[in-house]
Amino acid sequence: MAVTPPEDDGRGWPPLPVGKASPILGTQWVREFDDISLEWRRIIGEVLGTFLLVLAAAGPAVVGAATHQQVGLAAAVTAPGLMVMVVILSIGTVSGAHLNPVVSLAFALRREFPWRRLPGYVAAQLVGGVAAGVFLRFVLGDVGSLGATVPAAGVTDVGALVIEAVLTLGLVTTILGTASGAQNVGPLSAIAVGGYIALAGIWAAPASGASMNPARSLAPELVAPDFAHWWVYVVGPLVGALAAVGIAFVLRGPGGDATAARAAQGTLSDFIRTQREVERREGDEGGTG
């Protein structure tokens, strides 16, 4: 979706009256939010959100090893689910809160997220994940394999890959489904996505780590280099995400849903446009009064 100047955004939104400051946002900020050169707002959101997610996902193993107090499975798998829920509710309107390269890819394949923004999002997610790994190592030491996801003893790499693919299929199906116009549930999507992550972890974390996210799995391996199983946690989620996009095509058509696009790209710009319209009307009423 090409970004055009706010004065002619191609969607019928009038410009903010010249010289009239926004009482909530400020004229300049309102005018510039849709400027692609300020994509950094969304990028920062993805860095921060992924940082918090990886802290919650990798942290239990590191904390347990550092303190010699084992974190239970239920707590370890619930933490990332709750964190994703919180991040979606807090910054989802800014960036869409993808937090996962395969989620960004899935939205792009569904024509609900611009391809030109995909590299920046993936880079931001990797940076956020690595930052979390660095933080854990600095604060707690190089223990617990920094929360790396590896196949359990008795589970082959191929077996773990299949598990990760199936888990990611469910995760991306949940995300695409709750974002679609046919069944968009607004803020409740955070509960659906966070709940799915916790449920998937309960049964699958002991076998594969239940990563479903290349950024989450690559982060510990990049901080404490150990790339023995990296491909499992890249290929598995990628295959699962592609399968989810195929299922979404069967269930809901080729994509391009306007509601899903707003969910994928963040809705704060919609609020800003609405604010501009309100201020324009107030300016007109004041001028005619």
C-alpha cells in the first residue's frame, strides 16, 4: 500500500487545517505518521515487542539455571503467551505486533502487509530477540543455554521440525483468522493468540521447545553461538506459515481484506485520520460561527 502525503492520501481524508494544532497529538506528528520515512515508529515497536517476548520465552530456562530453582512447565509456557497478549494490547495499534518473521511473511502473502516493509520488520524482530539474549547473558550469565530451543532427547531434528511446522500452522491460522474481517474480534485477538501459544507449549515444549518463531530460536544461538539445530526452527515455522496461508486461501479467499490489513499494519494511523477529520469539522464550525 503506497503511502501518499496526508494532504492527498487517496482515501478521502481531508488535511488538517493549516496552522491549527492538534490538542491531542500535535499538528506535525499527525501529518507525518503515514510518511514511510518515519517507519521507525513501527520498527521500534517490533524491536521492543520481540525483546519482551524472547525475555519471557527464554528467560525461565536461564533463571532456573542461574538460581537453581526450576521453573515449572506450566509457568514457562504461560509466560510467553501472556507476554504476547500484553504486547498486542499495548503496541499492536502501532506496529501490528507481529513479533515473528513468519507472521509478517504470512500477512504479506495474504496481501495485507506491504512487501516493502517486510525486510525492516524481520530485521527488527531479530534485533529485538538478540537484544533479549544479550540482556539475559549479561544479567544472569551464560547458563541454561540462554533458553535455546533444541529437540529433546529421543526426538530427531526432522521430528522436531514437523512439530514446529504443525504448531506454527495453528498459530498463524489463529492470527490470520482473528484479524480477518469475517471474524475480527478486536482486542480479544490478543487472548486467542496468547492462549494458543500457552496451549501449544503445554503439550509440545518438552519435545521441541514450542518456538514457532525463528527470531525467538535464533536469538540465543546468535548470542552464544551454537547452530546445531538452527535449521529446524527456521524451516519448521516457515513451512507451517506457508501451510496456514494456503488454508486461509481455502477458507477466506485470496486475502487483501481491509480489516485484516488494518490489524496487520496497526490502527493508530486510522485514529490519527479520524482525529484530523474531527479537527477539520471543528475548524469549519468555528469559522462559520
